[in-house]
Amino acid sequence: MSVISQIVAELSRADSQPRDWYGWATNQMGHAFSFMALAMLFAPWIAAALAVTKETADGIKTNNRQGWRDCATDLFFSLSGVALVAVPAWQIPVLIAVAVALAAGIVKRLRAS
């Protein structure tokens, strides 16, 4: 298996890291920064369409409640990254929403471990 196919396989594996706060937090920041970069490199609408397509495909693949919840969370962080690039006037509200969601997810995982 080539390195590229290993990376693609890992990126397409849905995982909500229910007891790993650090893994979850870095995963969500990875979603935000990756789609922020895509929005800057191509166009925000392309990045948003890719995020929706990827997370919908992951949700269909997992086809359970926890998988869909993970996809919705990933989509929130991905689209937050796109919004930071696409709409400068939304930067402060988006950053506040991301900080609150990140803190809530970390607290949830710390309580579960």
C-alpha cells in the first residue's frame, strides 16, 4: 500500500475519539485548518462543497448515530475554517463558536476518561 493510499485510508476512517481529548482536539483543529487552506487555495465554495461531500460520505459509511454525530462535529469545524476565509466580518463570532465547541468537547472527553 502506497503512502498516499495509507493517508487517504486514515483520513476516511470515522473516529470520534470518545476518551482522547487531545486526539479529538487536534483532529478538529486539523479539520478547521485543512479546509481553511483549501478555501484559500481554491475557493471557499469548493472547500465547503468538499467538506459536505466528505462528511456525508463518512456518515453514510458508518450509518449509525455516533458516526453521524462525529460527521456533524467534523463538518462544523471544517466549515468554520472555510468561514474564517470566506467572510472576514464573521471571524470573531466563528472563533468564539470554535473555542466554545472545542472546550465542550474537551470537557466531555475528560469526564469520560
